Amino acid sequence: GDSVTQMEGPVTLSEEAFLTINCTYTATGYPSLFWYVQYPGEGLQLLLKATKADDKGSNKGFEATYRKETTSFHLEKGSVQVSDSAVYFCALSDRGGATNKLIFGTGTLLAVQP
Amino acid sequence: SAVISQKPSRDICQRGTSLTIQCQVDSQVTMMFWYRQQPGQSLTLIATANQGSEATYESGFVIDKFPISRPNLTFSTLTVSNLSPEDSSIYLCSVEDRGTPYGYTFGSGTRLTVV
């Protein structure tokens, strides 16, 4: 079945460092891809999304490009801040199924130090 | 985008009891999803709830343990029955949000601790 694999954390960076969190997927159809963020003590928030190959999602300085040839959707940010410390989840939407349910990766904890 | 009110935000329950979690959406939605997030883990879909029909459960989840109601297009409940410490998790409801195309909105979650 469809699945998402993302790099294990925690990822610890200094402020202003470059961030990459790797995400690859397996899907039989043409899924939509998402990054969600969970700040400490809060619920899940949509960070960005892409619905087709070569689409780039972007928000709050974060970017991710839907790469069909490598089945990847890596999250990047050029300069992280302490406030970016959170758990990041890569997910895909099972659009080939009867319901558009989300399938999540295991999450990557990002800790940014001042 | 849709706004979801989820209650309670947290609870501590005794073994063998049940907890019912409510999700209220400020707009009509066809499908609502219930997820479980065990400590330090990712989100796992429990079931999908359509209004007027039985919920569809994922592998490993059964109706007797996780009964769901969906009486109308803006409301759903998830009950976690016969609680054991292994049920200690965060439970979240979600809707496919037409206000944000291909996006999904989540409730703030219910943190359940079973003692």
C-alpha cells in the first residue's frame, strides 16, 4: 500500500542554518503531498502542499518540490529560527482510494538552538 | 478554512472506563477522519466517518473499541471504550477542507491518559 518515509530525528541546528528534511513516498497513483507541522503543545497545522509533479509548495520560508522521478518531497528552509522548533510530518493523500485519507510519515523533530 | 472545535482537550481516565471525544466543525463536511497519535509516534488513521452511514475502520481498529457517531454534517464523536494504559495517546479529528484546496484541517487534539 501507499507509504511515506521521512528521515529520523531529532535534527538539531543552530539559528540561521540551512534545513533539509528528507521525505520519500510510495504510491500506486498520483497522490497529493503535504508537510504538516506540530509545535510543542499544539495541534497539527498544514505547512505546505503540492498536488502534481514539479509543483513547489512554499510557506513561511519553507519549500518543497514534488519530484515524481525520485518520488520525493524534501522540506527545505534557507535560514531556520528558534521558533521553527517543532515536529514536521510528511504526508500523502490517498486519492486513489474511496476516501482521501492522509498517510503520514513518522515525523521529524527539529530543534533550533540560538 | 474550516474551524474545528474538539473537546475535551485532555482527560485522565481510569482503566475499564470510556471516554467520548467530540468534534464540531463550523461548516458542513462530507467526511471526518479520526486519528491516533501514540507517544512519540506518527498519526495513524482509526476510521473515516460519513454522515448517515457506518464508519469505515482501518486495519487493527474495531467498532467495539472505537465506536463513532456522525449524526450530521458538522459533528462527530469518537468513543474509546474499555480503557487500558495502552490507549494513552492524543486523538485528533480532521476534515478535508475545501476552503484550502487539497488541504486537511485538524482539531487541536485530545490528550488521553489512562491510569
